[in-house]
Amino acid sequence: MRTISTLVVCVCLFAVATFGQGSQRQSVAVSVQGIPIPGASVWACQAGSTPNYNATPPCTLTNIYSDPSLGAQFLVTQPVVADGLGNYTYYAPAGTYVEVITGSNTTGYTSKIVLACAPNSTATGCSGAAGNPAGADTQVQINNHGTFGSAAGFGLDSSTTPAVLTVPFSESIKGPLPRVDVTAYGADPTGATDSTVAVTNAAAAACSAGSTLSFPPGTYILTQPQLPSNLPVIPIPCGHIDIAGSGDHGTAQSEEPPQAKISVTNIGSSPNAAPVFGFKFPTNTGNINIQDLQIGGYNQALSLYATPTVSLENVCATAQSTGLADNVPLKVTNVSGFRMTGGCLDSGSASLPMALFTGETPLGSEASVSDYVQIEHVRGSGGNFQYIQRADANGATPGNFIFDDVTPIASDTDFLTVTNATGDLGQTAMPDFGPVFVLN
């Protein structure tokens, strides 16, 4: 018997895995008011295109796709139509494009967009070499929205080692926003040029938008107003505001020193005695919050008059010794509810108060006293704390002061002095003061 052996040869085909070459654009179409545009028409255009919102298409189109492989079968017919929440997406080769959005709630707007290289992409320019649209190691998309503002100065290339993208410009966003960056209005964090006008304009913008006035790390040089002006260095034209320095806590005078510093160094020949920030009723109505900031004033750094509920957190307030009235870093008048946590107070002289609290003529319906004051974890130098009653309290009682872990240095006066300066008897001017708690 012969055995017949049959050799069966199998030819097996294996699909070779390939990486997608396209970069994804994923965004939301919104109106100028920040409202999503359901069913918006999205057009992807070649770089440098000038849109014509009355034409169809409104620009010179570029090819976009529904799949990252960018295969011809996935070519998208434009426009891309956003969903009911304004969401849309597509793929395109890494690079710079112009995007046009039209639809309800908008007359049309244009954005310059940068699509980064997709991870592991082997497309030309996506290996980390010169000309790489964004760098193979990261995906970053910058939208220059013509209506909301722009991000001029963005370098398209990023380093592959380390995988960090440096953005060499200041943030400037228009519309409802969480903060207003003073450098976006021209403030100079290097201290080389005066920033008074820029910070003033940023403060007005923050008030208008209801946003935080934000100081990136650096030193900002200011100019003291000249007589006969009685305005503060930086007016705050709104009822309440948050002011904050940004950056981590790293250097300077207190336990957790701020890295953003504003300082009056241009005094002039006829300086007034106003503070850097002066909050006063009726322009300012209360709820003032300041944090992580060094404020160096001429005669005063901060003044608050009839503005209840004030919070200072990690704020260092300093003043020069001027010989002018109420020469102190911090003056608080007719304020109910003041709290300072962390930071420092420096009066510039061992005989001048670090902080002055007063009861003066009412500007509204408030009592002529300052009360419910809490100061904790504060370092400072100067003549400690002082309370002066300058107008009759009319039955109200100043006091409820709490000092907790407050360390004065080089003081020539008592920790707290209380003075009746009204000229009237105590029962009329200030029938009582207290309680006072010192928890050092």
C-alpha cells in the first residue's frame, strides 16, 4: 500500500496595522454671547483665506475627513453641521487652518486654528523635526477667535524634550470670563515701565465683566496721583471685586509670600495721600476679596470705608513714612466684617501703626464704628494696631477684635491702643469697646 501525502499550503493574509495620520478638530460652535449654536455650519478653509459670509462656500476650502486615516472614502462634504448642542468634529492633516462658522445667533465668525500632530503620526513634519506643526509629543489646539480676541505670538513648534509647550504671550479673553489678566492690557511684570494706566484699564474691564483682577507673577510699577486729585492709584469702579496674584508661594516677606507685587515708586512732586486701592461707599459696596499680592503704597496701601465683608488672604501691605494724615499700610473705616489671614503689614516706622481702624462720619446707613475684625497669622513691623473713634458712635459698639498668631516686630507702642477723638464724652462718642481677644 502506498501512502499518498498531501501538502496543503495555506496562504494567509494579515492586515497590517497603520497609525492614523490625521489630527482631530473637536469643538463647540458658540455665539458672541457664548451660547451654543445648534446646527451651525462649519467650514474648514485653507490658511490665509479671507471669508465672505454671503458666499457659499464662504472661503477656499481644504480637505477634511471623518476618519483619522484621511482615506479618500472618508472625505467630508462641507459644511460640517453641528449637533443640537453645537458640537462638531472632523479630521485633517496637522497644520494651520481658517475655520468659518455660520448659523443662527451669529452673523458668522472666523477662527484661526492649529491642529497638532496626531500621536505616533508618521506624516511629513510630524517627527519632531523643524517645521513640525505642533510637535509629535503633544496635542495643542489654539483658536484665534476674531470676535473674542486673539492669541497672537504663538509659536507653532514645540520641543520634544521636555514635553512642555511654552506660550510666550499673555492671555486675553473677551466676554464672560473668570479673570482679567493685567498684562493683557499692557501691564509690565518686569517693572521696567509704568503700569498704572494698564492696571486701571484692566480693573475697569474686570468690573465690567464681573471677573477677578489677576496679576501674574512679577513687579508692577505704579505712579502716585498728584494734587489736587484725591483719587486712589487704581480706582475700582464697581461694587465688589476679587483681586488676586497668580503663581505659587515662593519669595518675599510673609510665611506664604506672594510672587506678584505692585509698588508705587513714581511719587512725583505733589503726591496726594491716597492709597493704591481705595474702596469707598457708594462706589464700592462690600464683598472685597484680595489674595496673594504684595501692595506697596506711598502713604497707604489699602483703605476701606463703609464696605462691609472684606477678606485679605496672604496679602502684604506696606507704606512709606510720609508724615501725611493716616500714614498706615492698612486703614479700615466703618467696616463690619474684616478678616486678614496670612501676609504682612509694614508701616515703615516703629512709631506708625501697622493698621488703623476708625469710626467716622457714615457714608450710608452704616454705624460709625468698625467691628467684627479678625487678624490671624500675620507678620509685620511698625507701631502695632490702633482704633480711633472720630465720630459719635450713637449707641453702636466698636470691637469684637480677634488677633491670633500676630507677630509685630520693632514696635514702640502698645499692641492695641483705643482713642476717643470726637471731643465728646465716652457715653456719647463710644460707650464701650470690645471684646478683644489676643490669642498669640
